[in-house]
Amino acid sequence: MGLSVLSHPQDKEQLLTYFETHIMHILNWLAAFSPDENGGITRLLYTEGWLNTQQALAVKMASHGLETEFDEVGNLFGKLQGEDRHAPSIITGSHIDTVVQGGKYDGAYGIAAGLLAVNYLQQQFGKPKRTIEVVSLCEEEGSRFPIAYWGSGSIAGKRDFEQIARLRDMDEVSFTDAMRECGFGEGSGRSSRRQDIGAFIEVHIEQGAVLETEKAAIGIVDAIAGQRRMKFEVTGEPNHAGTTPMHMRRDALEGASAMIQELRREAMKQGAPLVATVGQLNVQPNVPNVVPGKVMFTVDARHGDEEALGSFCEWVMNTFKRLAEERDLAFSGMEWFSERPVPMDAGIKRHMDEITEELGIASMRMVSGAGHDAVMFEHICKAGMLFVPSRGGISHSPLEYTAPSELAAGVLVLAELLYRLGYGEER
Amino acid sequence: MGLSVLSHPQDKEQLLTYFETHIMHILNWLAAFSPDENGGITRLLYTEGWLNTQQALAVKMASHGLETEFDEVGNLFGKLQGEDRHAPSIITGSHIDTVVQGGKYDGAYGIAAGLLAVNYLQQQFGKPKRTIEVVSLCEEEGSRFPIAYWGSGSIAGKRDFEQIARLRDMDEVSFTDAMRECGFGEGSGRSSRRQDIGAFIEVHIEQGAVLETEKAAIGIVDAIAGQRRMKFEVTGEPNHAGTTPMHMRRDALEGASAMIQELRREAMKQGAPLVATVGQLNVQPNVPNVVPGKVMFTVDARHGDEEALGSFCEWVMNTFKRLAEERDLAFSGMEWFSERPVPMDAGIKRHMDEITEELGIASMRMVSGAGHDAVMFEHICKAGMLFVPSRGGISHSPLEYTAPSELAAGVLVLAELLYRLGYGEER
């Protein structure tokens, strides 16, 4: 075993117990700032609950001896200054915002884990070689305004004030006004754009059931899946359900259902990490006694490999077209959203492989089907992610749950990784 | 050839030309009373256009020497008194109301054909042995108020004032008020209930494309299909479209699409007169990036034979249940509407077979997939229906069309049938 937060192997259980207690303490404390009426957490960008949470976090960071700073969009940084003032920062954290009626782990866990790991490192090892920062990113979910990755995107130069100038929430409140009311906005503080970051490490709940099923404690993210969204329109003839014999029908829903079946068959055949979903489907005229004349539906396809994703989407388009033609249905399809797969840094992944093996924690490499802030950071630095299990794969729900011992394992791996990156000889 | 409206075979073409001219004249005249802004006909029950049409029809009937009478719900009768005042009446006609933005043939054709045929018979043969009546039924479509067959149902004793007492239209106008405004309602005239009808003959456009496809001029309706409507709910789990591997999904829409495919396969296999339609389908939560958690959909199944319809619906229920179980999806299904098949009178059908053969008009027996007023009359008398082709199977649309020559063929067959029933020795 090389450098390690564990001075002796027998310390592991003790350290896990310590992390277990403290991580639950921080998560429960954060959750208390933005409870919603239905037993979940609703912490939307630039709301009062959001501001209270960020401000309380700033106080906690400072009490841990971190230098705190908000940037002009409201990202909160807690910095543990390193000896080498010119070395790029190692940053860890995640987003503080939630979806409407979310759980207390999504996002918050990454911040709490960072806070806890950095605090432990500082107590045990003092000043690091390189600066380590914990970040509470202001926004990732896109739940209040129609824009996502506002926090990490602003840091990476992928979001700017022009993009949000006309955005309004459901209550017609403008993005700019909501931001100003919290004390943020253009010129309110340090510019968000950063070019001094060496690595970004994010720990997050998996939001799927793969780790649980595979009985792995840690998922080492190989890549964040690329995503393509397509929409299709299948048009037949809206005939009378009583007077049109079966063989004379041009039933758009029958055609669409054949497409859904074929999509499922092919996606099952190709298997993980490919996933393909028809999540939205609307029928016209959608009355019981008329043969459907038109069906519009979406396909969401994801894969960790760009080429595999592209060829699958091509297969989808060709297959749907053929199925429509066989049924004398008109067909149109288009891709309206495409995001390339984002590979995580190979060196960081190797570190995580080694660390989990050395610590005797069951881990596996996996593709993240969901998007994360690491996608934005990958533009400007090395990015790495690790997942802990989500019970039943549930997320974006008050039922979201990860056992304290599982959360603690994530903190331990993070601490060890930050130790290597921040205190070790090589970055 | 036995009794016939054609004194000599060579008269047939001449008579068809006569009917062709006159049927178009009447249909265009009727259509002019209730045009809608979009080029169709909208003649809803108890509206001003509806009342104008019925009143104009009464004048026309009277000018043709018929004794006219409205009953208390607004059905209009034009009576050609027969020699035998005790013999039950022979009635022909259809409904005067239309759907919103309908065509000029659905319903109106049956009235116009009756008027023309009876006028011709009277001119050629004078007083019949048995009373013949032309009826313009006030309502069949259920387009203004949520009740159908109001006209024929009132005659047959299957509709009464209690059923409509609380009904309101989309503008919150009560059924009773609308009826009163037109001068109708309980006690306003002769009771609608009739027990002196021997036979009801309805000619109607097919509203399907069977006759057109089979190149038949006349459809002799064997039965009006029985109809069952079922609704189903398939419940899986609304998972994240990115983080849930294919084999871990419980996708309600995938399950429903498999059911739609199986339904189609079986209905095609059984073939006509069975038809089965999934016309309405709703997905929850219906967003592109969530695996559908719930799908609700309907099945409308029709068949001319009660037993065949029943066993098909049982197959549907069992098959859907199995498909849901195979996918670990929760499933519920119920039948919420059931109407038995209504056979048309065997003697009338035989007459129609003979008549079309003798006249050299291509005909075929068929099941009506749509419901018609004949369904109500079948409770109180012999009922028969004949169809003429609908171009492209289109109905309930301004694009509804039947060629004048095809309309004329229907009038000729009707005239011959009424001659046999009203003037012949045997009824």
C-alpha cells in the first residue's frame, strides 16, 4: 500500500464509523433548510431555502478553517490553501439544488462528503501540497429555470449571463431578478470562470440499481453517457373504429407500438451500457372509437461510447422507417438533442481502482447514464466521479436512500483520493 | 321478376337518372340549412339550424301530400295513409342531426331517400295497402348532449324524459330548456312511444370502405355489431431513463405496446367482422427521460356475433394479463360498456338479396360496425338497413362523399323494398 489516509490497516473500521456518523449529521442538517410539504426536499435555485442553505454552508466551511468565497453566480467555495500557491486546485463537491420534491442525497452528498473528507485530511495531515477546495455548486438540475449546469457551466465557461437574460420560472419571475434578490449576478463578486483547476472529483449517488444488484460499494465512473434525443411522428388514417376492417387500417399507434417493441429487442440484445427509452408518447385524436391517425413519440438513447451510440441511433432511424413503410404509414424522425459521451480521466480512474482494491472495498467500473457537473468540468480539467449505491435505484424522490455505511465508504475513498492528489508527490 | 317498381326492365336507367337528380337536390337543400364556418354541416339537436331544417322538411313532406306530425321530442313523420288503417306502419328514414363539422350524407341521406322513394311510389301507384311513413329522427349522434338515439330511443321506449332531466351541453344549456325553446318537450304533442310499427327500413352511408373495396353498390346489413369497450391500466416503475439498465426496467409502455401488437395479430387472424381498436392511450409521467411508470389505454372490440365477441374479449383479458405478468407489471382491466349485436330481420334481408339480384345491382351482406337508429327500432319491429358506399370510408367529416349514381341505387332498392312491404300481398 502506498500513501494512505490509513496509517494502519486496522484503522479502516474506526474511520468508517467516524465518517458514517458525521456524514449523516451533515446531510440531515442540510435537509432541514429546505423541507417541502410532502416529506421531500425542494431546494430550487435562488429561493430563500437555497440561500439559507448556501449561507449556512459558508459558515460551516469557515468554522472548519476553510477560506470561503461565493462567485458571482452563487457557487460557494471553501478553500484549504496548499503550499504550492501556483499549483492548480483540486476541487471536490457537487450541486446544492434539488428537483421539486427530491431526496436528501442527490447533490448534497457530494458536498457533504467533500467537506468531511477535507476536514479529516486537514486535521490529520495539515496543509496539503496543493490547494484543495470544496464546492457547493449553485445549480445543476434545471428544475426552476429551463437551463441546467448553471453552476459548473459558469465555472467552465459554458454558461454566461446572456443565456439566462430572458429566462423566467413558472411564476414568471426572471432568472436575473431571482439571482439579484439573493445578492448574486454580473459584477456582484468574483467572476465564475476558472482556469486554475487541476482536477474535479465528484461523489454522487448512483441514481440507478446497478451497484445494489452487483453488490458493489463503489462505482468508478468510466464515462458519462452520451445522449441523443429523437422525436418521431407516425401518421396513418384516423378511421372509424367500427366500420374499418382490420386489413384496411393504417393505425399509427399499432405502428408506433411495433417500433417500441423492436427498440426494446435491439437494446436488450446490445445490452449495457446502452439504454433506450420511449418516455413520451401522444396519440391523435386519442378517443376510444377512432383508429389513431397520428402518434408522436420520443426516443432517449444513451451510451458511453460515441460510435456505438451513433450507430444505434442510425439503426433506430432505419428500422422505424422500414416498420412505417411496411404499414403504409407516413414517418418522420429527427434528432433534436445530442450530447457526446464524456470520458472520465484515466489517471483518476486508475487511482480509484487501486484505492478501492487496497481498502478492500468492492468496486466496479460503470457508465453514468445520468448527466453530472463533471461533464462541465471535463472541459477545463481532469474529472473523476465515484458512485455509491441508491437503494432500489430510486432518485429524484423523497424515497431516495443510501445506507450510512455506504455513504461512509464513499467518503473514505474520496479522502484517500484527495490525499493522493493533494498531499502526494504526483498529481 | 315479381312485383316491381319497374314496369319494364328498360325503365331502370331512366329511374336511376330521375333519383340521381332528385336525391342531390334534396341533400343540397338540406345541407344549406346548417352550414358551418369550416365547410361542413353542423346541425346539433334543438339548435336554430336544426329547427329550421325540421320545419322546412315538414313543409316539403306536406307538399308531397304526406300527413305531417311532430311527436313531443321533435321526431318528424310524413305519413302516406294505407288502405288498411289497422295494419302496422312501414317506416323509413334516419336522423337529421349531425356531428360537429359533419358531412351532408350521414343521416340526411336516409331521410331524403325515404322522401324520394315514397313520393315516387305515391305518384306511380297511389295509395298503398299499408301505411308508409317517412321519419326524420330528431337525434342520433349524441353530439350536443351526452345521450345518443334520443329520437329512435323515444319511439322504442328506450329513452325517456327522466334520462335527460339533468343533461347540459358544453355551454351549460339544459336539454329541457333547449327542447322547450324549439317547442318540444313532455306534453307538447303526441307521445313519442309507438307500438304500431311493422317495419323500419334505414338507408345510410356505410362510413367504411368495404363496399368501395369490394366494388359492391349496396351493403345489406346482416347485423349491427355488438360493441364492448374495455379500459386497462398497466403499472411498472417510473425509473430514470439514463441510469436504469434495460434488464432492470419495468416499462409500462413497453408492456402496453406488446399488448397492442398481440391484439392486432389476433384480430387480423380472426378477421372480419371482428374489429379491435386501441384508440386512446395515455402515458405517465410522459416525459422523454423517464421510463413510463403507468399506461392507461382502451380497447374497442366489435363483432356481429355475441358469442364470438365475448370469447374475443376474454382472450384479450387473459392475454394482456399474461403479457403483464411476464414483464412483472401490475395490471388491471375492466369492461365499462357492452352492447349486444343486433341482427337485422331475416325476411327483410332476403327481400333485399332478391331485389338487388333482380335489379342487377351488386350487393353484399355485411356487418355494420357503427351503431344506427335501427338498433332501437329492432326492439319494437322488424328492422332492416342498407348501405351505399362511402368514398375512402370517410365519415363525420366535410369530406364525406357518395357519388349521386350510388345514392340513386340505394333509393331504387329502397323504393322496391317499400313497394313490396307496402303495396305487396305479403308483408
